[in-house]
Amino acid sequence: MTWHLGRWAAFDLETTGVDVENDRIVTAAVHARGGDTEPEAGEWLADPGIEIPAEAYNVHKISTEHAREHGDPAERVVNEVAAELAAHVVMGGAAVVGHNVSYDLTLLDRECRRYALPTLHDRLDGRPLCVIDTRVLDQRAVPFRKRVSEEQGPRQLITLAQFYGVPWDASKAHGCSFDAIAAAQIAQRIAALAHMRRVDWPEHVRAERRVSFLPFRDLTLAELHAAQIEWAAEQAAGLQAHFRKSDPNAVVDGTWPLRPWVEPSTEGVPA
């Protein structure tokens, strides 16, 4: 079965920041669809146990006070989100779909470890986790897209929605359910372009420099997952080379879809 015909679990988090090692989940969404079964949806609001910084509030509009009053305990939310994703993978054979989803999967992994809960991989009973990342696919397909504006970059979710013709509602954007579903719709549009003739692509897609969706055609889910590991590493290496023009020590982690866990060092810590 080709990668776009099976069950998908669209996944997104809104968090207290962008540091996967230290930031916390505020909201989470898992929307499963496809594979000839009924859609399923889950959404959670957590009290992250720490202050939600202004920078994060300005993105998702959830305040510390709101999360404390209405959110469930963080440990419960983390456990339920990991269990929900695992169930869709193990019982439904679903792929996890998202935009820059390595961030979300890594932060979920660290949250599980923070509360001594089984990680997502622990819950899979040896079943492989296959992931579809719209950011990796889009950068492989359209490598030279320019910034839309000073404020809007070439790989933001809104940019992809506009390019692939997915409806965008600014009042709902950065809500975890809206972003998860938008990413799934973008992935479906990418799959559609990969399996149609170039002459049938929209004119603005054909006009992009060196655009190609051929690498995604007729792949199984496992084949697409393996290819994304290579593409993500190549993309990170290119970005690192760019950054090193101004900062010789710049490092961009190219591991995908989960950044490796490093045990905290106990060197120098009193017994």
C-alpha cells in the first residue's frame, strides 16, 4: 500500500517554549483519520506546572492562569497523549503526521521521561513508528522557495497551507487541533501532486524552481519514513553550512524523527 492510503494520526503540541529538553506541553491534539475507518479526535489542556512565558502565550494565547484553572495535571495529560498515539500505531497501523513533527515527538518523549512514564516507543511493543513530516517533504519537493515576507518564512505551516491550497483561519492557527489537521491536509495534497502528471499541477507549483514530487511517488509508508531520515539529515547539514558562514560553531541537529536522549551527567554531583 502506498504511503498516503493508510490510517494517519495527525499530531501537534502547543508548549511553553521551543526547548525540547526543558519546555512543557500546554495543549495536545491527536486526530486520526483515513484507512477506511471512522475519524477519531482527542485534545488535551495541561497545567504544565511552570509559568507560560509571554512569548509562548503570544503564539497560542493560553495563559498560566487559564492552564492552572482549566488544565489537567501535566503527568496525566502526557500519559494520555502518549497512550493515544501508541494505540493508533499499534492497533490501527497509523502513521504519525505533523509539521516539523520531530519537535513534537521529542518533547513528548522528554515529558514521558520527566514523569517516569513509558515513552511512546516503549508503548509500541516492537511495532515500528512511521512518521510523515510535512516540513521535510516540502523542503525536498520545493527546495528553493523564498520567504513570503520578512515575517513569514518559506517553511512555516501557513506558507505550506497557502502553497498547497489548504484553508487557513488565522483565528484558529496555533491551536493544536487546527495545526494538526492542516498538516494532514497538506500531506494529502503533497501525495496528490506526487501521483498526478506534472502538466496537471497548479501553475504556481510548476513555476517553482526545481520543484519535484517524484521522490514520493509509489513509496510504501516504511520507504517514505526511511527516505525522510536521509532528507532531514541533508537539510540540516545544508542549514548548518549556511549558519556557519556567520558562526563557525553553529550546529543543527539532523536526527529525525526523534532527537536522541542523553542521560544527564552525574559527574561532580555529590553522592
